[in-house]
Amino acid sequence: MGWLRPSLLGPATPPRPAAAAGPGEPRALRCYHCWRDFTISPRAVSARCPLCTKGLQLADVVVTGVRRTAQVQTCGWVIVEPKGHLTASRIEAGLGVRVMGELRLAGAVGAAAAAAITAGPLILGPSARWAGNGSASRLLIDEGAVIEGGRFAIQIPVGAQLAPIPA
Ligand SMILES: [Zn+2]
């Protein structure tokens, strides 16, 4: 199974969620603590990172309604669907964040300002509405998306060791 090639991720094209890997295929995921890549059984729903040993949430987080929460963490994708409204203080997503509805980063966790952090792309679709800070390896914004405010950092998290993309 291959990694998503950045060149194939057009902004209007939904990325293939990690959970869509074929049955029996190991899932490629990324730890949101140490940002290193690993693969795991497709049936696993929780695990410890084989590299930093911290407990992990593995399933993609897909928001279809109104959800307000302090923290969202996943080794896969955080996806806010067109009718989804997510408000959170902190989002950590290993593979990426894709917003087609509304995402608001508000409040604070400890001393850190609210932010969404991923080692993958941050994708704002044509119906996206965004408010808050974000950090991602790439930023893709469709015409029609609304950014009310926030600061963006384009960077790979410190310590990240991303799996090479197969040729
Ligand atoms: Zn780890």
C-alpha cells in the first residue's frame, strides 16, 4: 500500500482516509506524540506507539454534526464534513486535517494557545469556515473557503520522521 503522494492531493479531491485501506492491509499511521510513522493491523482501534510507547487513538475523527470538545487526537485524519461544526482547544492529527464544514479553535490547553497541529496537510474545502491557529506541512485552500482569523505555521513538527513516499 502506498502513501498519499502530495501531488495527487488536489485541494478539491478528498484524500483517501487512512481507514479506507483494503481489508487485511496494514494501516499506515503517524503518532501525534513523536510524529513518527508506523503501520498497524487494520483491526486495531487503540495501541501504543511502537516508537515512543505512548497510548494512541487510531481511528480517523469524522465530525458530521455539532461537536464541542477540549481535545481531539488521532494518528489518522480529522475530517469536518460539510454539515459538521467542530469547536476544540487543541487538535493533533498525524496524517492531516480536512475541513469542509466549520472548525473553530478556541480556548487553551495548559499554557498553549488553541491550535490544530498535523504533520500532514491542512485542507480547507470550498465550503470551509475556519477560525484559529493551525500548523501543518502544507496548506491547501479552495476558493470559497472562509478564514476568519488565525496564525498559520507551515512546518513539519520537530522530531517527525515521516515514512518515505514510495516511487
Ligand atoms: Zn510515538
